[in-house]
Amino acid sequence: MLPVELVRARRRKDSLTALFADKEKLGLSKTVIAVHRESVEKSRAELSDALSRCEELGYDYRLVRGLSAVLEPRCIFQSRSVAPPPEVRTALFTEAAALPVVKPHDRIRIVSEVAAHLGVGPGDVEESMYADLEEEARLTDFRPPTPEEHLRLYNYALTVTVLSHSVRMDIRYQGRDDRIEKIAGGLGKATVKAGKTTIIDVTLRPLRQLSLRAARVDSLLARLLGTVDWEIAADVAYPPRYREPRRFELSRRIHGGILEADAVEKEEVVIEITPRQKKSSLGDPVVLEESAERLGLTVSEIKARIAAERTRYLDLGGVMMSRGKLGELKEALKGALDDRLKTYQGILKAHGCRNPVPVLYALGYDVEWAQRSGDSRVFRLGGRKATD
Amino acid sequence: MITVRFDGGSVVVEGGEVFLGSSVIPAYRYSEVLERLREAGAEFRDEASESPLCPHLESSYEPRDYQSEAVEAWARAGCRGVVVLPTGAGKTVVAIKAMERLQASTLVVVPTLVLVEQWRETLQSAFKIPVGSLGGGSEDIRPVTVSTYDSAALRAGSLGNRFKLIVFDEVHHLPAQTNRRIATGYTAPYRLGLTATLSEDEEALVDLADLVGAVVYEKAVEELAGRHLSGYTVRTVQIPLAPEERAEYERQYSIYRGFLQRRGLRIRSPRDYLRFVQSSGVDPEARRALLARNAAMDLALNSGAKIQYLSRLLESNPASKTIIFTRHNKLVYRISREFLIPSITHQTGREEREEILSKFRDGTYRRIVTSQVLDEGVDVPDASMAVILSGTGSSREFIQRLGRILRKREGKEAVLFELVSQDTAETRMSRRRKGA
């Protein structure tokens, strides 16, 4: 899906029209892809600056950023540091704390001393100091789509985002597909009329977590695109501040050629069930307290062992994991077909998590516990504010 | 017979009516439901509340006079209402004394995980009982529990009838749409809101009065400074932009000003500005104007001249424990890199943040640079100097930042430096935040 603020749609009377990217936008698509290609080995912040310059070409910034957003799953960002950034920072700050203010010559001396202490070069200290910031992560790999494919991916993501604001959906397609019916049932109360054409009328449950809803809509639409003569007519409450829903209609006849689900994401989930990287002896992710108890060590000892690993781990508050694993788990969880805790636990266990619940919390989810464990539900918490 | 039940954030009245418009009523009107039933002389069975027995709550805290007055005022208002006290004035003690008075199961709701830990430790040490916590992976519900706003909202359906008292720390967060669920989905008849800065938005105030109660007690910083809080000085320093920064500022700002003039627009209120920002989504010229304004403000807020002044300020106050505030993280990291000062932003992990605060507390570090994370709540004792390099026009933000340096210590005179780029739009922002 696209970030909601990047949705381009026009409301007219009772209808809502998504502003899809047509062939005229191929030039912009080529530019955005080129910016990403040229940003390999550069930081996320530099990529973002380069994209801002595309906005200055006179294009709608929502389109530029939307086109960039759909490329995100095709990018691999990694943080690079010779020494663990928190260790570098602590060393630098402690050394500098004795001075009233650090002047440029003091700084050179302190960086050199810390570098010598850590057994690395001064340049490595500079590079490592804040290498763990999101905007400092380097784009190490980018798998570009063709510009035509790029526009279809954008249109698809835009459709998913708009449909995710539906209050009601009328879905039609030829033949029967149990999977579509099941996914529709996960969205709300669904009535199915089977026949030559299957008609599913879904009254959606109130929107609680947009990302969870969007994951289901994504699965539904991807499946629907593979059927014959599909149509969707949805009552969409977008933007959310307008309470009166508007009609949003899509059909294979008109929109079939302009939408495409990104196979890359789905491919990645399948591939990464068998982790590519060699697992560390502690595993990845590491739930600190659980590991400490299991191995009879202190949390600090576990952390020291992690620091000695070749792979750098991110500290997510009680859970440490590699950036690669973080991406892998985030992607895998997007594929959850319902919000039951068991479903999420199953996915995480399939991806090597011994103790899924703390990992869920670390990834920004929360659990609504029910007395019967089968009834417990998972929610996605908004933003990062919960830890601020 | 009428039965009153709790059902997933609502109170359900079965077998009769209570004249509140529906038989399914938001949980926060639970006491009103009971009151109506009693008034009507109806026979009813109350199955809604399931609050556990609470251990005896007694602490050795000696409240200051204004803290006692606040608790009295709150009790007089039926144990509902909001207490407004400056940061560092001991709002936690007010909550502890209110809990002692009620001797009832209590949920304390706070905005961040850091505050969950702080409150839990304080309450455990005050009452010598185990205190539960909810949020950030913890799921320990006890008669006295501390929760984040997020977790309390998510669990309203299952925990909404378990507590008699809810304490809302930083209660100004409550009217936000998701947080409202806590106030409306819990039956707790007794409610205490704590804040240093209430919103000036009347709608939000009316909302708070309905959800928690009216403001029952209020003391401003000036009323407590000197005796209960440190004495303080605010020094606003106007710093000219460097010539090249000034030229670029004028160039960018004139693009913005030109757009407003051409369109006959005037930005007189936050609402006007919001409309302008919204129009930039569909109007490329407005978008260019917005970007130009942002670029100009970026220069004013993050000017090189301010950094030079900061350097001199730190050099001339070597012993002062100092918190440096900025508006954007970019400047936090610039200062941290340049002066090797520990930084705290939303990206700082919990462990690292605790380590930095702990070293700041014990004097290993004497400076911290932060954006908006330390604006409220986090217990940062004994800082005596604050430098606002940049901020918003919000008076709440200003008061919260000032509050960081007001904890009383013998002989301490706190000083807040506000660095403002001269003859730029930032000067208006500075006046607005100080209510001038």
C-alpha cells in the first residue's frame, strides 16, 4: 500500500476516482528508477534528497513519493559500521565530557584516541558513530522494475490503499475461488452468491488498523486479478475526514492492464523462510532475557557475544536482530491473513523465532490477550511514538 | 430485575431503561447509570465492576502545601478533575496522595514506556507493594497498574471494569482520538488528570471536562519559582544570520511571501496555515511556496551563527548541566557530531537512552542534546541550564522545556537561553511561545 498521505484521488459527486499513473508518467518513472539505481551505495538520506529534486521538476510530490514508495520492497538497505555505533558513541562522549566544549582540534584528538582504543581508523569512527540511524543506512541492492511495470505496481498500491478505506465491497468474478471468499470473510461480514459469476457482498468491520486491513485487501486484489471478468464496486470513506462514502469502481475490462501486484515481495517471503545468512550461534532474533536464562548467562554477556558476531544486530528494546532479519520478519508478517495471535506466532516460528511474542512487541505490534489463547488478537501500533 | 453489565468498553443495561438514550452506554458513564437507577428507585444488580481488592496504600511522602490543596480540591469535586502544576512541582505526589485517600484499584496511564518504568518504580517504593505494568511487552495486571496510553486504549474492552481510579499523566494527550477510548471505555468513576500545560483549545477543554472532570487546581511556574521550584531567568538572544544565510533566507522567503500576495492570502492563525499546507497537495505553485518557506525556516532555525553562539555559551558555563533543545533531529545529530555531546531522539534505543540519562544524573555527562523527546515527562533531575536552539511556537513546548531545569536544589538559579535568528519569522515564533 501507499502511505495514506500520498493517495491521489478525485471526489466528484458520489464517486471517487483514483488518479492512476498513465503512459505520460513513463518519463517520471524512468527518472525515479534512475535515481534509485544511482543511489546504490549511498545513504537513505541522500536518496531522499535526490528524490526531492525530482519534485522540483514540477511533478506532483505525491506521485514522485508514491512511485518511490512502491520501489521500497525492491531496495535493500544495510547499515555499515566497522565498530558498534553505541560503543563508538559512548567512547567519544565519555572522552569529550571532561572538556567544557569540544573545539575542532580537541575533536581530532578524541576521535584518534577512540579509534586507537577500538583498533580502527579515525575515518571508521566517524563513519560508525551514527551508522545505525535509519537515514544513514546504505542502499546496497536495488532490483528495478521496467518503467511500465513500475507504473502498474504504483496503480496497484494506490488501489489497495483506496480500497482499504472501504465500508462495503461488491466483488464479482467468473467461477468460484474459495481463497477469495475466505479473504473476503476476513474483512467483515461477507455474503456469497455462487453461480456462473460469483458475487461477494462484504460489509467491512470498522477500520482499526489500516496496515492489517491493507494486507488483506492486497491478498484479495492480487487473487482477484487472476480471475476472469472481475469487478469491484466499493463504498469508500476516503479521505477519512469525509464521513460520507463514495463509490469507487474497478473492472478487468477497464483497469485490468494497468494494475499489477508486486511478485517481488511474495517471492521474498518464500525464499527467506530458509534464511540466506548463516545463523549466529545465538540465533536471530535474540530475545535477551530468554536467551540469558536459557544459556545461564547475564544479559550483558549475551550482548557482548552478539557484539562479537560478524553480523551487526539492532537493539529493539530487549530483542536484538540483524537488519536483514528485521526486513524478513516485517515482510513475512505483512502476509498474515488474519489478526489471530496464533497466525502471527506461526509465521514467526517458521522464520526461526523461538519466542514470538517479545519479537512481535519489538516489531511494533501489541497483543490483545483473551482468556482463550485462540482468541488473542494482534494489533499494529502506530509509528514509533510508543517508545518515545 | 435490571442488570448492569460491562461489555467490551460499554455498560449494558438489561431488563429496564435508564433514560440515557440507549441500553448500551459508554463505560465512562457507569456511575451516572447507577445514579439514575438509584434515583428512579429501581431494583438492580450491578455486575459491571470487577475491580480487585486493593492492598492498603500508604506512603511516607509529606506533601507540600500546594500538593495537599490540589488533592483537597480534587476530592471536593467528587474525586474527578484535572490538576495543573509545573514540571518539577511533584505531580506524582498528588497522585500518590489521591490514591491513599481513595484506597482503590488504580490504573495510571502515561504517554511513554520510559514513564511506565518511572511511575512503577515510584509507586512501588512509595506503597511497598508490587505494581503492575502494561505495554512494551509487559503484561502484568495488578490492583495498581501503570500502562501506556496505547496499551490502555487497546485493552479497554477487557480491562475497562477493573479499576476504580484512573490517573492520566500528561492528560493533555487524552482528547486525541485513539486515547479517548481509554476515557470512554473504562468504568472508573474516579479520575485524576495531571499536566503542566493544558491546551488553550476550548473544544479540548470541554472534552477533558467531560472525560476526566474540570480543572480543579492550577499553579503557574511563577507562583512556585523560588520557594518550591528553582528561581529562573529566560534570556532570549537575537542572533543575526551570516550574510550568505541572510541572502538565501530572503530569496526563499520572498517566494513564499510573493505567493501569498499574488493569491491575496493571509496567514493569521494555525487554521489558515493548515489550509495553505493542504492546498499545496493539489496546487504546484502552493507546493513551491511551501517548500521555499520550509527552506527559509530551516536556515533560521538551524543557522550556523547559533551553533557558534552555543559553542561560546558552553565554554563560558563549563559546570552547568545543560540540555540543548532543537526542533529537528538533523540539528541534534549535527551538534552531537560536532561537539561530541550525547544525543537523545526517538531513534535512541531504550537502553542507550537510560545510560545517557543515568550518566547525566551522576555527572559523567554534563550536556545532552535532544529534539522533542525530553520535552515532557522524562525525569531529568538537576539540569540548571537549557538552550533552545530551535522549537515551535507552542507555549506548551516552551513551558515543558523550561520545566526540565526547574527542580529545586539549594542555591540553584536556572537559566534558559533561547537563541533566535534576528529579523526572521522565528522571532514571531519566539514571541508566540512565550505568550508575548
